[in-house]
Amino acid sequence: MQSNLPKISLILSTLFLLIAVSLLSYFLREVNNNVKESELAETELYGETLKRSEITILNNSVKKIVTERAELETHFARSSDIVPFLNTLEEMGKGVGALAEVSSVDVLKDSPGLLVGLKATGTFGSLYKFLMLLENAPYELQILSMDMHKDVGAETSLWNVQFKIKLLSFTN
């Protein structure tokens, strides 16, 4: 009589081997999936890290140019800055001993700019210095006309000048 024990052992061993191979295959697929997910997450993390470093660099660059930006903006007058600009013109006159006052202000419609009428009174020297200050002002000014004459009849040495100035660096 032959024993069925070796056949049963063979069948059980084969069955165990098939189960072990299937489990191994399943775990290898899961490991590969986890590796792919990990690589994808690492790529995303690298991208986000790169974006954050670029944002940091940009923020630092903006902080570095704040003073240059403020200085550049002083060369342009916005519609909200008209009164300080006009006050600056009058203060420039006071600084050189001339009395300067704004006589008219017109916003140009056809071209960008602001047309300013300015009257100034003072000695010839003070008016000359005032003209030099206007020409070297931090704003882009174009002197359209200038009418200068000496007061008649008075023994004073006062001169009057009427300017028409166009502020080219005006933004609405």
C-alpha cells in the first residue's frame, strides 16, 4: 500500500509556493506604487520649494529697490499730487528770495501733461535762480513761455515774470 502522504505534501507545498509567490508579487507591486508616489511627492515638494525660494528672492529684491522706487515716483506727479507739486513750485521761489504764486492750472486732454501758469516777483538775480531751479527740478518740465519785465515807475529793482510751464511727467 502506497501512502498518499507524499502526494498531499507535494500538493500542499505547491499550494504554499503559489501563495508565497502571489504575496511576493502583490507586495512588489505595492512597493513599486509607493516608490512612484514617493517620487511624485518629492517632485512636487521640489517644485514648491523652488517657488518659495523664488518668492523669497523677489521679496528681497523688492525690499532692496524700495528707495529707488520712491525716488523714481517723486519724478512723476499724479492727479492726487497736484497740490504738493504746486506748493513745491512756490517753495522753490521762496528758497531763492522770489515770490512765486500759481495763477492757473489746466489738465491737458489731448496729450498727457499739466499746464501751469506761474507768476513770480523778485530781483533779477532771484528770478534767474528760480528759473535755474525750474530747469533742474526733479519733474520733467517744459517751459512753454516766459514773459519778464521790470516794474515801471517804482524805484525798486523788482522784476515780474509770467511762466507757462507744462509738466510732462504727469499721470492721471
